[in-house]
Amino acid sequence: MMPDEAQAEHEDAADNGFREGIYVTDVGLTWVASRWDLPRALSPEDARRYLPESGPVPMWLHFEESAVEQFDRSKAARLGQDVQRLLRSPLPDKTIRTVWLGATHGTSDPAEYGMSARAWLERIEQAWLARVHRDDPAFVPLSLQPVVDEERCQTVVQVIRPVTERLSHAAEKPLYGIPVTGLVPALERVATEACATSATGCSFAL
């Protein structure tokens, strides 16, 4: 892309209220999980300004709203797509919980909120959809099924395996949250039974 074209694209995005940072690489559920350290990164003043004060559940559900506000429509829609594919997959609840715990460095446990992992995903989807409907009341999310592409799945598995030791160590000995065991096998199940892209994103969110 030529410099003038890039500048024009940037200006068009700004005119459309597009506030996505140019260095953002995570989208969808992976982006939400990557917010795990935000409370620690903010000053006490900014935390009071930007984060709900009524506990971790409202805080995490606030991130779903932020995903809609900070990304363009196609990337904001990715959050709902990721959640639907996990909910419609045959994955056991334990596997989903393990991957979510790993992606959030053990700082967000649905069990502590009195929910199963699937119930937690449903809450995430509801928060996301409610925020979308504020801008577009007629929006109807697509009914998506798990993406099971054998070639893509195996590619993702091959990407994960060389970093198995590093991922396992990061999950089992986190700096802040609770230890997570069995993360790599859980990621491989997500890749092969639900969505390879989500598994890649969650693994490298660590």
C-alpha cells in the first residue's frame, strides 16, 4: 500500500469513529482474555474511572462492551463467533474452563463466580449482544458451528507443540492467578473440535 493510500485509509477510519489501536493483534475472545492484567496495569485513579467496582464479573462483562466500542464491526463480531463455536462444540466443560483459565493467567475462574464454563460463555455472549443491540437493534448474530478443518487443525497443533513446555510452565506457575494444569491438551482439543484460530490465539495470549 502506498503512503498516500495508507494515510487516506487512516483518515477514513478516523472519520468513522474507528478507534482500534494499530498495534492490536488479538481479536474476539482472545482479546477479552488478554485484559486479565488490566486492573494491575491501571493506576488506582484510572481503575476507579474505567472499571466497575462491583466485583470481577461486571469487570469482565464490561470488556465485552469495550470490544464492540473499540473495534470495527467485523472484528467486534468475532467475539460472538468465538463464543458460539465453543458453545456448539462437543468440548467438555472442563476443557473450556482450562483454556479460559490459561488464557487469563489463572485470574478468572467461572467456578468462583458460581458458574460452569459454558454458563460463563453464555454470560459473555449476552453482554456482547446487548452492547451490539444498542447500536443496531435489528442485529441478528449468525448461527455458527464449530470450524473443523483437518488441515488447519493439524497446522495449529504443530504450532502449539514446540512451545508445549513454555505454555505448561506459564500455566502451572503463574505470577498472579491460580495454577492451571492440562492446558496444552485442552488447547489441542479446542483446535481440533471447535476452532483452530481460537486455540492459537489463546495459546499465544500466554
